[in-house]
Amino acid sequence: MRFIVRAKIPTEAGNKMIQDPNFLKNLEDYVNKVKPEASYFFEADGDRVAVFVVDMQSTDQIPSLAEPLFQWMGAKVEFHPVMSLNDLKKAISGAK
């Protein structure tokens, strides 16, 4: 099942994270481990945000996706199940 993993990083924690000389390597390591379909980085409500689109086979993968974001980034982490247009078409036709 496809999920959006949204990590909102408070400013103070984000400032420390960015100053770490290993920041980009750690981020790349996380992305290589998680293998997201897409990754995006932006600002929301004055905080840094990282979003990863991941395909989870089962919910027992949640801790391995979330813990590095909690511990390393000090992030508030959210998981949102999402559908592609094809998924939505299938869901709508099955609901009729």
C-alpha cells in the first residue's frame, strides 16, 4: 500500500541537523534504505518538511520508516495512505 510519510522538523532541531557535516550522507542513507518512489523537501508553517512516497507491504514497516525521522531529525511524523488515479478508478468502480 502506498503511503506519504511526512516529517515536519521543528526549526531548532532542523538547524542542528543541517549543521551536522554528515547531514547529506545520513539523508542519502535513509533514502537508500527506504527506497521511496519520490522524495520532496519544502517549508510548511515555518518548519522544514520532508515527504517520502513509499510502498509498504505491511504496517510492521512503520517503525523502521519513522524511528530514524523521530530520532535523527527530531521530526513529527505522519503516515497518510494514498491512491494513484488508477487506484481511485478501481475503488470508485468497486463502490458502485
